[in-house]
Amino acid sequence: MKATFIAVCTLLVLLLAKTEVTMAVTCSPTQLSPCVSAITTSSPPSTLCCSKIKEQKPCLCQYLKNPNLKKFVSSPNAMKVASTCGTPFPKC
């Protein structure tokens, strides 16, 4: 259950990411694991968290379409983390 929560939080961060990617991105919600504490405790996101959000931006709309991930990716804390990282929530 804890692993699922971490995966969902990771996806939440991804949905909020903004970046331009010049090479193919592998969409994997687990890439957002550096953001779990920022999303769950409202602590400031780390540099690694912000870079992962930006990296996963192309995947965020895909994560929003997944009913198991949507509630985490679109949570207020996830949106706050994305905003703090300078990556506005995508319009899908």
C-alpha cells in the first residue's frame, strides 16, 4: 500500500511538470519519488524533485487519465509543488 501511495504521489508531481524535452522520455510515475515528501508533507521540493517534474511533463496528461493516479496527481499539494518548481499544471 505504501509503494502504491509513493507511485501515485510521483505521478502527481509529473502531471504538474513543465519542460521541453529533446529526447524521448520514459513515462514512469516512480521517477517522481523524489517529490513524495514535498507532496505529502508540504515541505519545499528538492532540486532533484523539480528536475524530475520537468522531465516527466510530457507524461502528466497520461497520468491524469489513469483513475488510480489522477487523485494524487491533481491534488492541491502536487499542484503547489509543480508551481514552486516553475512548472504549471498542464491543460490536457
